[in-house]
Amino acid sequence: MHKDVVAQKRSLNCKWGPMTMQDCAFLLKLVNKPTFDVTYPDLLDGKPETRKFYVGDRTVPILRIREDDVYVSSVSFNFIEV
């Protein structure tokens, strides 16, 4: 059996802390596209890189509801290089 490496793709695991429902909606709308460019500090290359990514599964657990305000405890998803 032989294994040829065709490409090395990056995957960025990102998580944000508590926020309002409005802030969460804003963040999720930013990544609601098939693909987009992300600039991030690439630790392998040791410098900032801009690459094309798509978003994997999104996780948004609700923290609490107070009167008309809804808060989420965190927002997390993976950026996966195209």
C-alpha cells in the first residue's frame, strides 16, 4: 500500500464566548457563504496567511433567556480549507 500526500489542508477550530442573540446572528451571517477568505496567524508557516475556507458544523448552546433577551453561552465552528 502506498500513500501519496496530495495537499495539506488547514482546519481552524474557533470558539467565541457568551454573547447576545443579535451578536450571534451577526457572526453566523458572516460565515453563511459557500466559501470565503480567512486571514489568520498560521503557526506552521510562522506568519499571517489568507486562505479560502468553508465552515463545518456550527454549535450554539443557549445560556439563558431573561425577559426578551436571549444569550448564548458560546459559538463554535471549524473553518476547513477548500
